[in-house]
Amino acid sequence: MRSLLNNMKKFILKTSIIFLFSLLFFRLTVISLVNEYENKINNLTSSAYLIELKKEIIKDISNSNKKENILYPEDAQLLSIFIRKILTELKIN
């Protein structure tokens, strides 16, 4: 009887230790990753980031307007085909 009780105590102790280490491992890996991605999403949607992104886009548009050709020839051809297809579909409907 005493050895059974002693074995049960060891089992409970080992199980508790494994559970605590598993919980700690989970906390350090999965929860940390979730928090990191949550912070990245919050930073991307913050108003300061959006204002900075808007300024950068406006600056790039201004620089592009100063150039003679904005698009590469391959891009221009691709967009031309795409726009023609859209116009054709709009005339049908």
C-alpha cells in the first residue's frame, strides 16, 4: 500500500512538472508569436503609419510625374490590353 502511494506521488509530481514545462513552452513560443504579429498589425493600421505611407506615395507620384515615361514598355502594353478588355466589357453591358 505504501509503495502504491509513493508511486502515485511520483506520478503526480512528474505529471505536474511536465505540465508546467509544457505550459511554459507554449507561452514562450505560440503566445509570443501571436503577440508579435498582433503588434505588427497594430503598427500597420496605426494612423501615424498610414500618414507616412500616404506621404511616401505622394512623393513617388510626384517623382514619376517628372519623368518622361512612367511605365516600362512591357507594363504599358499589359495595362493597355487590360484596359481595352475592361472597356469592351463595359460596352457589352
